[in-house]
Amino acid sequence: MLSHYFNMGSIRNVSISMTGYRYEYDNQADKGMYISLSMPWGDNSTVSYNGNYGSGTDSSQVGYFSRGR
């Protein structure tokens, strides 16, 4: 797994993570990767992206979380 925090202009604490995998069972293999990105949005919120890319069906998800005031 690779994981890194960085600043992007005025946006601080952006997080990105990437994990690769390979799974083999009964002479069939699946390999791919997970990727995750999250960043602050305003003072009290976070937006995120998660993706799974591999031999099977790819998927992705976008999220928003607010901590309130």
C-alpha cells in the first residue's frame, strides 16, 4: 500500500492511497487495485473518491461528509 498526504495550492491535507492485489484460486486469478482520495471541503466537510479497478467489474464511489458546526 502506498499512502501520501500533500497540499494542493491552498487545500491542505489531501490524502491519496493506492493498494494493489492479486488473488488466485482454482486456476483463476483476479488482480487489480484500490485507490482512495480525500480532501477537506470548506471548514467542516470532506469529499472523497474510492475506486476499484481489476479483472472483474470496476467500481467507483464519491462521498461527502459534513461534521456540522
